Amino acid sequence: MVVYLLGRLTGILVVFTIVSMLAFVLMHSIPGGPFDEEKAPLPPAAKENILHKYGLDRPLYEQYGLYMWSALHGDFGISFQSPTETVVQLIARAWPTSMQLGGMAVLLAASIGLTAGILAAVHQNTWIDYVVTLVSTLGITVPNFVIALWLLLVFAVGLGWLPTGGWPSGGDSDFKALILPVVTLALGPSALVARYTRSSLVEVLHAEYIRTARAKGLRDHAVVLGHALKNALIPLITILLPQIPNLITGTIFVEVIFRVPGLGKFFVSSIYLRDYPMIMATMLLVATLWSLTYLLSDVLYTVVDPRIRLFGKTT
Amino acid sequence: MTTTVAAPPLIARTETLARPPSTLWRDAMRRFSRNKLAVGSLAIVAVLASMAIFADLLSPARYDFSVLVDANQFPNGRHLLGTDGVGRDFLSRIIYGARVSLTVGFSVQAMALCIGLTLGTLAGSFGGWLDYIIMRFVEVFTAVPIWLFALFLISVWRGSDAISGAGLINVILAIGLIGWIDICRLTRAQLLSLREKEYVLAATALGATRLQIARRHLLPNALAPLIIAVTLGIPTAIFTEAGLSFLGFGINDPLPSWGKMIADSLAYVRVYWYLGLFPTLVLALTMLSFSFVGDGMRDALDPRLGERR
């Protein structure tokens, strides 16, 4: 197991290197640069100076080498869109907010999704099942920016129960501001979880060992939660775990609509502004988080189903 | 009795069968046709698909024909679903939008299924170093954001603007390059668990190769989450297209798509609410139909379920 984990961690380093190279090449191959002003172009000499300052006039492999060398020393450069702080400072400022928002959304999504999915599977082909399918399909079909606007119109503008946005800055501030963004963010993933829970649980509920468990006289919830759910977990782990890196790295629409000062908006603004250091940093952050999540889900597979062997000979 | 105890017959039953053996697929077809909800949903999918194919014949006006005087009309007799901000008939735009959205949804899922199922099966049934390499490949593709692929494809296609529909192909390729990841991971995870079952051991003992086992024994048992992944992948693809178009890397105006129409409607949500409502409704109807067809297929393919009914 230790050898396997070491192998996987080496794998993460390899992926890290490939992603950084791929991103670097793709990023520079697309037209446009960070200092191409359409309306007020810089004088050629000034532009040359700026490009020289950031090393953008060097050949690509040299730029990549320099970037990786400083990255290994913890220096990820200075963001072009916010030149007063380093990329690391910028992420350290914006990411915790996205992490809190995303973390709460993940917890909410998992609990709603699991409950709804289990109810639908147990009452398969009854009205409960159809309502869950209907609502969860709508939850996936209607994009979160539309849900955000409608929730805002109803609960903040219409009924005036909740604030329209903002983010509690600690202390005695109003935590009601959290409700709308967290709910908006959680709806899609919870619908996803509900659909997968229902479909894998339905399959398991028709297996012979469930009939045996019922024949033994076990209570319904003991059969479903104790015997069936555990065997339906593998697709769920596959789908639910990636929602964690997905949600905690921030989402552009929800953060903009509810004025949450998170990381989400930098993903899009970095594209427009060709903010190379920021693009690289966010991408490497995402790569690391996802690789770790995949590793965690592989480990969880072996916990849920001890027959699964990730290494060594299979039967 | 001519056989002896020492040499038992290989074929235990020698009497002729009353009827030819029914196959998995024939049984599934029969069970599916009994499921009214699923059959009805399939009919709706067919209607929507023909709407996309025959858009030129069905729509009352061209999608790009604008009459500025008629701008922002609520649904009325002449324009059944009203008009948009520059006076284009909204019903026509929804009908033409079906073309782009369904093409994107189907093509992306077809691409995703081809790549995802192949790589997932290889990783899941062979395991070991092949699994290791395929999964690192998956991680690389997860990390590189989709707009980077889209932008790169656009810059590759540059200079060949003469090709019509280059924007659409870009979008499909870019989304398809990412869209297979979930299918691949689900297939692999299911196979990792299923390949340790007793019936695989039995099949191996009979001399079946790994790929034969995967095709005949493992994949049919791994279908349930895959069906969900494919049906839910369609709206995801449709909205990714809308997102890319919103960033300017996708399909350009005046060509309509449902995702783009929903995104565009946001600015008018408090006054011209119907602009967002109608595309959301058709998209929701499409997705509901796909979900019920998917659930029906899953139920139909489960032989254990059939005995109980």
C-alpha cells in the first residue's frame, strides 16, 4: 500500500509537469498578449520594455524553465491584472472565501442528494420517485445563474427575507447572506447525487442478498442503509468526490451575482487579460486538487469494496 | 440410459426447447415497450429531433430575420412566443436553436462515449500499469480548462474561415475532449469492482479473454450509472456551449442555441420574462424525456426486475 501511494504521489508530480507544459504551450499559442491594448496601444519602445521586464521576449522554453525554477522556490510571479500583489497573495486572499462557500455547498448537496436519491429508489416507480426525477432533472437542466437570479428576485427583492449579496466578514456580521449563494451552488450537485444514488440503489435493491436480509426480518431502514447503500456507493464516490474540488475553487456566476469576493472571477478575467501567471497558478492548483481527489476516491473504492485491488495480481 | 456415471454427458438437457431462447436485448425491448412513460418520452425525443432536422420547413420565419418595429413583443397571434430585442420571431429561434443544441449535445456524448468507454474498459479490466497511465491521462485532461482547448482549436482553424460551421465543430471538439472523463471514470470504477466477482472467475476458467469478459459480462452490469452519465451529459454539453459562446469562443450570432438564449435572457428577466422561460422549458422537456428514456432503458436491461413484475 505504501509503495502504491508513493507511486501515485509520483504520478501527481508527473501530471503536474505535463499540465504545466501543456498549459504553457497552449496559453502562448493562442493569439493576443497581456499588453496588447486595442484602444490605446503602447509605444513600441515602452511595450518592449514591459515585455522584457516580465521576460516575455525570451524564447518559450526559456520562459517555461524560468517559471518552473521560480515556482519550485515558491514564487509564482506577479498577477498582471493586480500588479500590487503576487499570485500567491492574491490566491491566499480570495480562495478561503470560495473554500467556505464551496465546502458548505458540498455538505448541503451531499445530504439533500443522498436523502432524495434513497427515497426515490425505495419507492421506485411511485409518485415520490417521479417527483425526485422531475426536480433533480430540472436542477441539472436549469443552470445555476438562472437559479441564482430567480432566488434573488423571490427571496431578496420580492419577499425581502434575505440580503441580496455580500459576504459576512467575520464577527457579528449577518450570516443570512450565506444562505442564497450556498443553496444556489448546492442545487445542481445535489440533483446529480440524487440521480446517481437512485439508479445504483435500485439495481442493488433487487439483488439476492437484499431479499435474504429482508427474509431475516431486518427492518427496512437497516436493509437499505446497512446492506444496500454500501454496495451502491462506487458510482456515488466517482461522482460526488470531484464536486469538492469543483465547488471549492469558486464559481464565476454565483460569486458575481451574490457579490462574493472569491476566486471564481479570476478564472475568467485571467483568460481575457491573458494573465499568464494567474492562468498557470489556478491551473496548477486545480490539477493538484483533482489529482488528490482521484487518489482519495481510489482509496475509498477499496474501503467500500474490499475485493477491489488497485495493485498486484487480480484473480 | 446409455450414459455411465463415470462419463457424465456434457449437455445435461437433451429435450428440444419449446421456444427459441430469448436474448437480453429482445427481452429488454419487450420490457421497454411496456413502460408507458419511457415510450412517451421517446416519442417526445423523436419530435424534438425532427424539429431540429426540419427547422427550415417548420419555423414561421428565419431565425435571423429581424423586424425592428416588432421588437420585444409579448406572445401574441402573429408571434406565438413573442419576439426578442431586435424583433426576431422567438418561436423560430427556438426551433432553429434545437438544431445547434441537440447537435452539440448528441455529438459530444457520442464522442465522449467512444473515448470514455474504451479507455474506461481498458483501465478497469486490465488494471496495473495500463490503469495507471490512463488515469494520469484523465488527470491531465481534467486540469486543462476547456476554454484553453477551445481557443487553441480556434487558432488552429484560423485561415480556414471559409469552412461553414467551423465554430460548431470547434465547440463540439473542445467539449468532447473533456466530456469523456466522467464516463471513463465511472466505467473503470464499476469494472474494478465487478471483475472480482465469481462469474468472472468462472468465465476466466472457461478460457475467456479479458476483453471478452469485459464486453459480455462486465459492461452489461455497469450500465446503470453510464446511462445516467450520458443523459446528464447532454445538458452539461449544451450549457458548456452557452458558456463558451458567452466568452466569445463558441457559436456566433445570429445563429441561436438554447443555452445562449437562456444566458442572453438574463438581462431582461424582470420585464421580458418569456425570453428566458421558453428556452428553459424546451430544454427541461428535452432533459426530462431523456431522463425517463434512460431510466426506462436501465429498468428494461435489468433481468432481475423483469421476473418480479
